[in-house]
Amino acid sequence: MPPATTTGPLAGIRVLDLTTVQMGPWCTRIVADFGADVIKVEAPGGDSSRYTGVPRHWGMSGTFQHNARGKRSIAIDLKQTEARDAILRLVPTVDAFASNIRQAALARLGLDYESVRKLNPGIVYLSMVGYGSAGRYAGRPAYDDLIQAASAIPTLLQRSTGSPRFIPMAAIDRIVGGAAANALLAGLLAKARTGVGQMIEVPMFETMAQFVLSEHMQGATFDPPTSPPGYKRTLSPNRRPYATKDGFIAVLPYNDGQWRRFFEAVGKLHILEADPRFANIGARTANIDSLYEMIGEELQHRTTNEWLALLQANDIPCMRPNTLESLMEDPHLADAGFFQWEDHPSEGRIRTMREPSSWSETAPPTGRFAPRLGQHTREILAEAGLDDATIDAMLARKSVATDAGA
């Protein structure tokens, strides 16, 4: 979508996007969803995430559909001087530069912060890295699984389940990508208020260390420590969806009133009143394994529907666990209009997900799709000031590429 027709809270913001795979594209997808003009710079072979899973057409995977919607794609070989010069001509026209390419590689291309800010002193330059530049791990390759390992997630799962495992999704890429989007927007706000641009580094490891330890540091927060690290409630091996007579249910009584209503509803209020292990939230947390085990035993005696009716009637938090398949048919999401079936210009009918937030005035734009590789190469080069003859020559020399259908 050309910037002149963009709407939404970030209308008028322009971002040069040199991100790949998951974390970086998730970050820039957020700002694209809010209406920013995001120029996705891709190598002639395209972002590798174009090719994962089972696409309808090669290079337009399901993951790419959701991570690249609303962006414009230019396919360009930055190792060629004329291609790199074309991107540098765009630098003065953008508000922000976002990349998860290592700084050493960007420096070789003349796209490091010092080089870029000479062309645009007010630019907000976002660098997403695996490990912060101040530490000894700086420059190491980093992927979701590696950062999960570094930030103690597999060993947390080992403590709760008995086996070290990774979360079965690229959760770190999206958590850190969201944090990077927050940092980028804060940088843009600072620029709007002061006129000053800056470089912002968002490291995966440090972001996830804070994410994990803000919950699990616990008594190790203090000097001397008041307890070992680890939050007992979330580490309990009995914290899981519970088996019912015909399926599973997630139940979480949390405060004093909810626990009282739960024991009263199952006819066992005397246990709560007589046992000091369950007298208050501190005692319950210290004895959470026993408490969750009692819930698990109780829930086996009724069906999931019977439990949902009883628990909801007593205002006790509960939820039927979804599968991936049932999540896409969830009635609440249907009520909210979360999913839409739309006709993609090249991919046919696809299921899209709207930006989850709602806005009373500056609603984010809708009906925007992931671009084909190089779909916007010509128009972006024209915006950089190149004429048709120059663009044709670059295409002939394969320093840039464009989608045949564009």
C-alpha cells in the first residue's frame, strides 16, 4: 500500500526494514499493522521465512503471510555498489531503520549507525541482536532455541515436568520482537518531542533474562536472599490442564474468595478452614503442589461441561483448553471479528487475523497483504529518485529484482 493511502495511528511514519526470519519481521509487522509504511529490503532470494511450511505458491508461506502483511518489498543485492547506493538514497526519506543483521555485516555494507546517521541525523536506528554489545557473547549467532536455553527456559520446564524442553513455538522471537517494537515506538516518540535521533539496541538474551527473572528471581532479589530463585506456583508439576471424566479443563482459583468458593462448591470447605497450609496466599503458594494435586483428583469426577457450568456459576476462573484447530473456530474470536477470509491478489483466499487492539479514532488499516518478493522494487527505487532507464539497467544487471506479476 503506497504511503499516500495509509491510515492508522502511525500514518506518515516510514521504516526501512532490513530484518529477516522471525524476531525482526514480527517487530516491523507491529508498526506496519498500525499504519507505518514499512519498506522490506530483501535479498534476491527473499527472506527465508517465505519458504517454511506448506505454501500455496513458492515464497509465500503461511508464516510469511502473517509476519509481512502491510509491508512493501524491494528485492536487492546489497553486495553490489549500485544497489547499496539506492538504499542509501532512501535513508534521508525514512524515520526509522530496523535490522537484525549483525552490526559487523552492516558496517561492511556501509549501513551501520554512524554511516546512516550521516545521511539522516534524526533517524531512529533499531538494532536487534542476540546478545548485547557490552557483553562477552556479543556477535554470537542467536536463534530462538539458543536464547530459550540461555535464559533457563528448558531447565524451568525440567523442574516442572521432569524433562528439559523448548516451548513449542518461536516464543522468544515474538516476545523480543514485541519489546523491540516498543523500543522503536519510544524512540520515534522521543524524536517527535526533541528532534533527536538515536541508536537503540535490543538484545534477545538480556530481554529474556529480565522476562524470566522478574518472575523467578523471587527471594534472590534480596541481600541476603530470603529464598532460592524460582516461583513455586508456576513451577509446580501439578500446574497443568486437569483431566475430567471426558476431557480436560484449566482451572485457576487464585485469591481467598475464589479458593473458598471452589472448596464450598465441591462440598469440602472444611479442608480449607481446618488446614493451615491453605489459610492464605502465602501458605497456599508454599504448599501449591499439594493444593493442585487435590484439585486434579477432584476434577476427575465430572465432565468438562459440568465443571464449566459449576465453576462459572461460582465465578471461579476456568477455561476449556483449545487445540490449534478449535482455536481457529473459537466463538469469542468469531464475536470479535478476529479472523477474516480475504482474497489475496496472488495467493487466493486466505485466513487473516486483524490487529487485536481496538481504537476509537485512528483505527489501524485493514485489508493489507504480505508482498510478493520484489513486488514494489520499481516504485521504491522511483521514490529513491531513480528513473525508469536506470531501474531497467539495474534489473538487467540483476542488482535488483522484481516480481513478474508486479
